[in-house]
Amino acid sequence: MHGKSGCFASQNLRFRNVKAQTLLFNRIIFTKLKRFTVFFFSKKQ
């Protein structure tokens, strides 16, 4: 029983880690996209 709960805890931690990484990744992509869009529109005018 103890080993099982330990495995579950590590899985939970990994899932939370992936969630945090995804959020960070999305933020980076969003910032880059925003910057690119501003750059693109400023060149257009």
C-alpha cells in the first residue's frame, strides 16, 4: 500500500509539472505572437 501511494504521489507531481510547463510554454508563444503581430502591422502601414 505504501509503495502504491508513493507512485501515485510522483505521478501527481509529474502531472503538475507538465501543467506548469504548458502554461509557461503558452505564455512564451503568446508573447512572441503578439510581438510579431505588432511588428507586422507596423511594417504594413
